[in-house]
Amino acid sequence: MLLELGVERPPVWLGLAYEARSMEIRKCCEKHPSFLERSENVDLVVEVTRQPWNVFRPDGVIFFSTFWDFVEGKSPVIFNPLRTADDVDLAGEFVLGGSIYYHEKGGRM
């Protein structure tokens, strides 16, 4: 279908759909059952993030932690959603690195 549209590369969402259904990612979750181990290990972050790139060569790939914990029939739950400008102000400034330095490092690999 994408070839019929004449696009140069598959869009990012195709890579995301791949990650959500990937048997390779599910096997990784079985081998490394701890979410922290999987998300704080730069090599695992890079391996999983590159999988859709290796298959589809999309225009980009994104690492989402929701792909790491599979709960059949449930979507991710956001316990404290940001709904107002005041909520955003209370959330504070996000600084890349810090507590998620491994994602920054993985993204640069």
C-alpha cells in the first residue's frame, strides 16, 4: 500500500505499530522480565528501538515504555494526566538526562 502512495520512507507510526506487535520485543521481555532492567539497559533500549528501523527504515523511531509491559486488553493508564496550564506548571521542567540518562545515551547510539 505504501508503495502505491509513492512515499520515500514508511511513516514513523508504522515503526510504532511494529514495536507494539513484535515477537522479538516480546521475547526480550520474557528474557528480561524486570521493566527497570529493560529500560535502564542502554544495549536493550538500542536493540528494541532499532528493530523497526531494521525492518521498515521509517522516517524515525521512538522508544515508548508502553511497549515493554504488555497487559492484555488494556491501554496505558496515566494516573496524573496534565489537563490544565496549572498542571503543566506543577509538573516542572523536563531535563533530558538525569533519571533517564540511559534513554538519552541510547538515542545517540
